[in-house]
Amino acid sequence: MDPEEFRRAGYAVVDWIADYWTTLGQRPVTSQDPPGAVVAALPAGPTERGEPVEAVLADLDSVIAPRLTHWQHPGFFGYFPANTSGPSVLGDLVSAGLGVQGMLWATGPACTELETVTLDWLAGLLDLPERFRSTGRGGGVIQDSASSATLVATLAALHRASRGRWRVDGIDRRYRAYTSTQGHSSIEKAARIAGLGADGVRAVEVDPRTQAMRPEALRTAIEADRAAGVTPVIVVATIGTTSTTAVDPLPEIGAICAEYGVWLHVDAAYAGAAAVCPELRWSHAGLERADSYCFDPHKWLLTGFDCDAFWVADRGELIEALTVMPEFLRNAATESGAVLDYRDWQVPLGRRFRALKLWFVLRWYGVEGLRAHIRTGVALADRFAERIEADDRFELAAAHPFSLVCFRLRAGDEPSAELLRRVNDTGRVHLTHTRVEGRYTLRLAVGSPLTTEKHVDEAWDLLSAAAEDLLTG
Amino acid sequence: MDPEEFRRAGYAVVDWIADYWTTLGQRPVTSQDPPGAVVAALPAGPTERGEPVEAVLADLDSVIAPRLTHWQHPGFFGYFPANTSGPSVLGDLVSAGLGVQGMLWATGPACTELETVTLDWLAGLLDLPERFRSTGRGGGVIQDSASSATLVATLAALHRASRGRWRVDGIDRRYRAYTSTQGHSSIEKAARIAGLGADGVRAVEVDPRTQAMRPEALRTAIEADRAAGVTPVIVVATIGTTSTTAVDPLPEIGAICAEYGVWLHVDAAYAGAAAVCPELRWSHAGLERADSYCFDPHKWLLTGFDCDAFWVADRGELIEALTVMPEFLRNAATESGAVLDYRDWQVPLGRRFRALKLWFVLRWYGVEGLRAHIRTGVALADRFAERIEADDRFELAAAHPFSLVCFRLRAGDEPSAELLRRVNDTGRVHLTHTRVEGRYTLRLAVGSPLTTEKHVDEAWDLLSAAAEDLLTG
């Protein structure tokens, strides 16, 4: 495809996306087709001779788009948001067109340096502790996801806890990671990948009222393990748990980690974005004791997946843990010690130029634009929560400090689960569920830049009507 | 940014890329600026109010583009190629615009099914063994890179070798991975991440003539380890090593793995693409005994980074090794058992819709277009190798079955290293280096769709002239 063919086809694809966004609200949020519909609609292999882009776009319309879950839909309230935005898509498009593979500074100097700059910008925007800035011993890097951030934090923690022996000896004794019972499943997965096994993770109990980790329970667990000859390696605390957006008490947890010399990683995958607003920075109090921290601009900060922003207080530890230097990667810049090679901050070797989409977003929205987006989400969640509180059939299941509202029918688990099925079956909205202290709970998470009061009110109207049918039917 | 603003700005970015590709050959392949130039040119943070896209594109031109290594440049001959193409960029653009996060089938049915379909198409295109097709017990998935493919293969192998205990107990005894001395550095990194440590990897010697693994040395290593109470877990064989594109003897290695019950993973990251051409499939002989296999369409098959295609013969083992099921991910489709949830095939939870770019590439080029691309690369490498062979100052350092030529000056290591510096300093080409049996060796890897005979001849002319200066100066 020569550049002029690309230009023509590129306009057509840009048009396709603009039209998709314009009409998105009219589509069902999810597909109702059974498994296998896409497989059945496609041929057994590619054609011998190539086909024009128009043919592919036609199949995109007829085969693919109708069988998607539309994450950017204004009625998508499931999981946590995975928002994108126009500037993010454009930054990603530039990245795809450049096709730079920035594994080393030398293989993409601007790819590396723009990442350093945008992560320092983000650290300033969230008012993160100075120790995470690249101007000192710390620094930030883009990971694909918070799962991978937790994994590399666990590996760096193993490197530290073993005094560097882990790199050579591997797992040669019992190590343990700690998180609350509400910690994300990726913490168990990271521990499994790192060789600790499920038995290597201690789920620390939470305060049933707040769903936040109980520091005294953490201390008890660490002390019991130490007495049993197990080495505590890492504590993963959460700002904004997946289930209910609970905030673990970082000041107390940080003090315990410091006392026992345990790595503290803070997972703020969703709620970290809230810290762009000064009035929501209470959630990050105590972060100055963390060894590492991450949040996902791809969740609630208008940057398309994948973009997890991960910082460490001591980049040297992370690099030592992960570096391998074969001959083919040796180069003068690396040997000068004057550059960062981000391949040493992550699991894979290769890297896309993901800082571009972040740069486009930060510049196009500006500080005020990003704050406005977060404040809109919080206000819409508040608006929805007021409806729940004002209706005797419903109850809130947890506090809603950010843009997630957890609620249920007072009538119990089965009616609540049936309510979720019914509103999702309308195709107008998509919500997901959790369990809070064992009780079935619906989650409504706001985050799309397309979502307005109208969409939140429609969600409420659908829920209220379905509850009426359900409870009287 | 509303859809109409996106449309206008989108056209501008498409134009930017088309113009970049048109003028790419006139740019220096690499930047000559010192570290810090980009950091110094950018402000300390984003502005309070947003900026227009034009301002960002202006900085892209003045600050970013001049400080890149241009991987798509027709004179880029470094590492292995990381090619992209127009159709790949367009597929990726659609993916960015849809913003679908396909962690589960339910969160993007078409995202999951198109991935299954395109990986089955690729398996057909490369004539991979039937056991890797999703229609049986196997199946393919897109990983970010071959590094991650090796890691998940290692984890599945640990699951098997421990009879499922590894998931719970973690690493509780000594395990070992095997690869040749020419295996990629990511194999050591995967073993380190998995908790085996550097001591957990045995580098098996190669035949000095072919640089391919010696099967009898593998057998000796496995037997010695078993006798010492160490459990052999995985053998990583390579089709097309990074240094010289050596091909390990799979039939013999596969027989040894079968005999000792060791997982065989085959890393064909670069050279796998060659198998789209029937005349190059000799390189894949013996693959039917592999438990897993990967290659990177993002290297030599015109698909932008990241796109590693990874197959397993028994997907059940992989899924059991990696699955974690928290409440918030439970859904009817998963519980029906009728769908694939690709989150269980990889390290991270979230996933982009990467099958789209692969689908665009496969359809736009067609089978014949892809074969023509590979054949062009092989022919250009042959052409360059003929120049080397015809010149007494130079010698080939290894066979060149694919599109990489390894060569050096007969005058020795220091002149060869100086030659590389001089030709790279011209800015017209970019080559990298390796060591073969300890001797400094230059590598010229062809892969860009923009590279023609003219560019390969220019590379030769630059090398020849620099050698002249160097040897007589």
C-alpha cells in the first residue's frame, strides 16, 4: 500500500470511526448473538489475491461491529471504564504510522524521552511524592496494565528481599505477598507467575464497614509468617478496590512495611486518575512510603488501552531485577549510563511508542480539561446514588467516593441478580456485579466522555421499571 | 473532541503519516543528538487549558521526529525488522477507535472470535501442524511479544511438570529450562520471572559450524540434571536465532523432549513468517512434536508491533496454569464453557483488539502478497550476500537462509566494529552487530516493504567505500 493509497483509505477509516462514535448511542451496548456467530460468518482462510480496504470495512460493519461489547457507549457502566478519546486515538495512530520499537533509548530516543517526560508530567498532575520523579532516583514507565505493574513490583521486591540472590538462585525459600481480601485478582496471578503459588499470597481481612484493609491484621499476618520462617516480600495496597472502590489506609500500612522492610506497592488502577483533582487527593495520603505505585490512564483518564502508568522510588532496584544484556543489544548510549532503556522496566523486550497517545491527551485536554472529566464522572455517580438512596426498594452497598456506585435491591440476592439480567437485556445499558460481604451487588461505573445526565437517568429509569416488574410481578 | 473535530484532525494525522512515509528515505535513519535533547525541548508540564492538535503535530515535527530511530526506513537493516504496513496501521486505527477491551469473550465477542479465526488462518498459511488449530484441543492467541510467549509457555510447563501443584505451592524444588547458547535473552528473562533464576537455565552447546543446538548435548544435560534431582521443565528450540538465524534440529530435539516428558516450545519469532512460502517450510520440519510455538507477524509479516502469534497444542493446560476467577469476571458465557476467554492465555488481564490489524493485513495482501514480501526479502539478502562473497576483504560469518546476512571484515574484530560505526554514522543505513564464535560480526537484516535493490546496493556501496578508507587509511 503506497502512501497515496494509505491517505485515501485512511480518510475512509477516520470517517468510519467518526460515524461510529456519532451513532454509538443508538446501538445495543452488547451483542445478543450466541458464541460462534463471527467464526461462522468468516471464510476458512484469506484469499489468494488481496482485497480492497472497502471489502474489509464492509465486513467490519456486517460481521464484527454487531458482535461487540461497546466499551465507549454512553450506556456502558460495566467493570471499570476503559475510555479512549479523540486525541488518544490520534496519538496512537501516529505511533502506528511511525512503527518505532523503543526497547532501548538507542532504538527510539524520542520514544524513550517522551515517555519519561509524560510520566513526570503525570506525577506532577497527580501531585505524587517527589521520590517517583525521574529527576531523582525514581521514575515512571508505561506498562500494558496494572497486572503487569504488580508483577514487576513483585519481582523487584523479590530481588530486594533476597539481596539480589533471586536473580541467580530463583525461588529458594518461602516468600509471601499480602493484599486485602478485596485486592485485585492480578495480585494472586502475579504471585503465581513469580513462583510463589496461591499459598504465597495472604488475603488480609478488611473492615466490613469500609472494605479497606485492617492494618492490625496485616501486622499479625507478617509477624506470624516471620515466626514460621516465611519471608514477607511485598504488600499490595489498593486505592479504589475493584469491587467497591475502597481505599486502604496507606499511612498505617506504610509504617508497617517500613518496620518490617517489606516492599509497598500501591495499586490505584482505576482511582488514581481522581488525584488530578486536588479535592480527591485525600485518597492518596500516605503514598510517600510506597516503593511503587500505578494507575491506568486507560481507565478513567481518556487514554486508550493499553496505558498503565507505573512509578518506582528506586529505579535501580527494578532495573537490576529485570535486566539481561545479550551482545546484540549492546550499544554506546546504554554503556554511557546516560540513558534509560525501558526494556529493563518490564516483562517483554519490545515496546510501542505509547507515550504519544498520553502526550496527545495531556495537551489536548490540558489540566482543566482532565479535571473537568473526573468531576463530571463523580457528579454523575452522585446523581445516580441519590436516586438509589431516595428509593426504599434499593440500598447502597458501599460508599461511592469516585464514579462507581454499588447498590442492590433490599429484597435480596436473587432479585438483584435478576434485576441485572433484565436491565442488561434491554441493550440500552450494561452494568456488572460483585459481592459485598457475600451479598450480590450491582455496580454502575461512570467514565465515558459520552455519558451525560441523560444516560445516567435512563439507567435509573430502566432499573426502577425493572424493579417494579420484578417485585410486583 | 467531538466526532467532527476528530474527523478533521484525523485527516490531518493521516496526511502526516502519508507524508512521513513519502519522505522517509530522505531522513537520516537514526538521530545523532545526545541524550536529553527531547527532555530539554519540552515544558515542565501540560498547559492549564488544552491545545489544538496542530500544536502537537508541530512539536512532533520539530522535537520528536528528528530524534527517532526510523524502523520503517528503507535503509533500516538493524536487529530484526519490526515492519508495519498501511493495512496494519488502518486495522490498528479501527481498534483504537472501537476501544474494546477483550479480556473475556463476553467483553468483546467479535474481538475474541476474530482472534481465533485469524490465528487459525495464520496456522493454515504457515501449514502448522493440525494440533495447533482451535478446531481441536489447541489454539492460537496474540501475545505482545515472543518474550511473553516464552514466559507463558514456561508457566504452562511448570504446571505440567508439577502435576498442577505449582499453582498452589509455587516453586518448591529445582526446575530447569534448556535452550541453546544462541537462544534469545528472553528465555533467561522468562525463567528469572518464573522463579527459576539464572541457574535454572542450561545453555546447551551448538554446532560451531551451523550455530544450531546439538541434540546429544541436550540429552546429556537433561540426564545429568535428572540424576542430580533437578526436574527438566521446558526446552526452547529456535527457528532462526537472533544472532545468525540458525535453525535448531527440531526432529531430534522433539524426540528427546517426548522421551523425557519435557515441554517443547519453539521460538520462531523472526523466521516463522518464512513458512508462508512452501519452499522455506523445511525450517519448520519436526514442529509436530512441539507443545507450543510462536512467531511475530510484527517482525517480518507487515503487521505493526505488537503482534506475536502463539499457539499451544493443549489449550486446557495453558488455561489451567493461568486462570484466576474473581466474582467480578463471572458471566454466563464463561460458565457455559462454550467460549474462549483469552485473558487466561496471557499475563495481563486486559486486551486490545489486535486481531484487527492482522485481519486487515491478511486480507489486503492475500496469500500471494505475503509470499511476495518474504521472497523479496530473501532475494535482497541473497543479492547482498553475493557482494560480500565476491569481495576478498569480507567474509560471510554464517549461512543466510532467510533475510539476514552476517558478515565481517577478514581484517578482524576492531576493523569490523569500526566499519559498523562508520557506515551507521552516514545516517543512510542502520546495521547492528553480534558475535559469532566470539568474533565481531555485522548483521544486515532486510524486511521493510520500502527496501528495494537500490537500498541494498547503497548499503553495499557505503560498506565497501568505508572498508576501503579503513583498510588503506
